[in-house]
Amino acid sequence: MTSATLIVFAGIIGFSLIMAAAAFGSAIGDGNVAAKAVEAIARQPEARPNILTFMFLGVGVLEVFPIIGLGFALYLFFVVAKVPAMVTTLLAH
């Protein structure tokens, strides 16, 4: 194995880990926000509109993190590691 091959593998693994962590963390956060909103509505049904508004704001903020993670992972994949260019050079040999 050459050093270029190791860099390609490291880039692919790094990309995968970043996306998995962002997706997993966002899913856990969304579940927690929704669970707490249901608990709050069960305790105070008259506050339902306000609770739902803040729940949707919270979920919206939580959904930004996977998008930022995707941007960061794509930056590492294409700019830092230059994985597609390395794959084409490896396949050419």
C-alpha cells in the first residue's frame, strides 16, 4: 500500500465518521426535544401552541448541525484529502 492509498482510505473513513456522528447526534437531539415537548403539553395543555413553536425552533436548530457536518466532511473529502483525484491516479496505474 502506498501513502496515497492510505490517504484515500483515511479520507473516506473520516467522511463516514463525521456524517455518522452528525446524523446520530441530531437524531438523539430531535428525539429529546420531541419527548420534552410531549411531556410539557401533557402537563399544560393550554400552552400547546407556544410549546410547539419552541419545539419546531429547537428541531430547526438541531437540523443545522448535520448540514454543517456535511459541509465540513465534503471539504475534508474534496479539498484537504483530494480523494477523487487520488482515486483516478491510483486507478490509472
